[in-house]
Amino acid sequence: DQQVKQNSPSLSVQEGRISILNCDYTNSMFDYFLWYKKYPAEGPTFLISISSIKDKNEDGRFTVFLNKSAKHLSLHIVPSQPGDSAVYFCAASGEGGSEKLVFGKGTKLTVNP
Amino acid sequence: DAGITQSPRHKVTETGTPVTLRCHQTENHRYMYWYRQDPGHGLRLIHYSYGVKDTDKGEVSDGYSVSRSKTEDFLLTLESATSSQTSVYFCATSWGREVTEAFFGQGTRLTVV
């Protein structure tokens, strides 16, 4: 049973517009959420995170929103740039105090010039 | 860059042979993880370690074993490789408690023929 779900395998947006990537989770014990970006033939790199005690965290063009009641988080990228084209993974941790990171399947973002 | 080195970067092996992948870190991170990435499955946790000689299973641990005799090294062993273990393997490390951003290595592409 998948605990972290990214239901959109791909997303295509125009340069300069907003990209919104979504993630749902099923385990209410998760207390920390992260987004990673991955380019082909490279390891994932950390992008932004949010604690369960917050509902928003912003870092430059990237903002993560957390809706605990809906068990939903989203990553907003504004404005989107062609260099943002990558696979984005949502991850969660904290179940039972564990540092184990559980990942979703990823969403491939393509930003068209 | 958290100083994570995976070796080898590429390997082709025959079914039934033992294979060991090595992850070496220079950051003294407490936590270390092994993930595999497969199309349609995202990143799935195989095993993780929360200290020297302290390890635990992830969601896809069958057919894999790990060892951590030193803080800096985390070994993943396939006792008898099968074609289903053809994948890209990523090692990750993190500081641990309350700082759960994990840093990833470049990956090892393993092909079992």
C-alpha cells in the first residue's frame, strides 16, 4: 500500500507560468515532508521541506503548502523556467519517530520555452 | 554536496552471482539509506541504518542484506542476483533527528543478465 502518492506522472507548463505539483499521503504519523528534484543520470537533490506544524514554507521561486486535514501537499514553482524540467519526488518521514524517508513515484515536469 | 561516493557506478553481473555495492560518506552523517529506482515505482527504500551496526528493513528488502561496520561505509549485498534486481541504486545520508533532509549519491546502475 503506497503511503505517499503522486498521481500525476507528468506535467507540462509554459515558461514563466506557475507549476503546481501535488502529493497525497495516507499515514497521519508523518510529520515532515520534503520535495526532491532529479535530473537524468544524477542523484535526487533536496529542494524544500515543511514540518507538520506549518502550512507553508517558501524559498525563492519554490513554495510548499501543507493541508494536514486533507493529507495533501503541493509544490508551487513561480515563475517556471526551462531548467526546472526534471522529475520531482515528494517524500515524508517521521512515522513512529523514524527518520525513514518514504517517497512517491515522482512527477516529470517539462517547462516549455 | 555531502561527500557521498557510490561504487561501482555501473555493473553488469550474471544471475546467481553475489554483488556488493558500496556507499562511502565523509560527512559523519548518522543515517544512511539504500534506495532503488525503477520506472513506475519511484524511489523505494531497501534498507537503512541509524548507526554503526544498527540497520532496519525498508519496503523492498527481500533478497538484499546490508552492513555498516563504520560510520562512513554502508554496504548493500545481493546474495544471489536476479534479473528483477536490475535497477539504479541510490545511497543517501542524513544527520538524523529533526534534520531529515537526505543527500543522495550519484547512483549505481546494476544490470543482472
